[in-house]
Amino acid sequence: MAGYIAKGAVVTCSDARIADTVEGWLFARYDLGLVDRIIRPGATAYGESVLLEIVELHGLHHFPELTLAHHTDCGKLPENDRNDHIRQMKAFATRLHERIPEVIVQIALVHTHEEYVEIVETLYDVST
Ligand SMILES: [Zn+2]
């Protein structure tokens, strides 16, 4: 089934502790819609290789929005400072926007132990 259009995409960490929280949030946000998942240690931590995966996936499924979801207590990002997470995701969003300007990017923080997803900011939404 080539060429379908996904409702969204998410980039999140491989950490098993957040899997149920992320899936629950995706289910609530997109109902039963198709959402592409890019799951890597540290979410955006590998930079360019993750960007390339997103660009390739967008070329296949044309999702209109993408959520970057780092999480608290992440082993890949030892500082685990809230502002550092947000700064890193925003820097990644800037690079992503240069490649795929039409995609809305949400910055989210998954609270690992409290088990919820916090939407920090929505970027590049030209419809509002
Ligand atoms: Zn992690």
C-alpha cells in the first residue's frame, strides 16, 4: 500500500518505560489514524541520520505534522535538564524545517515517571 497519507509522525526514544505513555497519547490525539513512528535512542540525539529518516518517511507518507518527543530521565541525554531537552529539540526542528518547510513541528516532553506527554510548543503552523 504505497502512497497513503499519514495523519502525523512522531520521533521518540527507544526507552521501553515510555512506550505505553507515548502510544496512549498518540491514540488520544490521532484516534485510529495512521501515525509513523521513528524510535531511536535519545529521539533526535543522532542528528543527521534521524533527519534523513524523517525526510525519507515524509516522501513516502506526506504527514502534515511531526512531534519531537524527548523524555525525562533519558539515558542517552545524561544532563536531562528540561531546558537542554527543549533547546536540542528546537535546534533539530530548525534543521528539519529547512528540509521540509511544510511540516508543522510539535515539541513535546514525555514525563517518564509521571507517565504523561507535555506539549511544549508548536512550530511552523501557518494556518493560525
Ligand atoms: Zn531515552
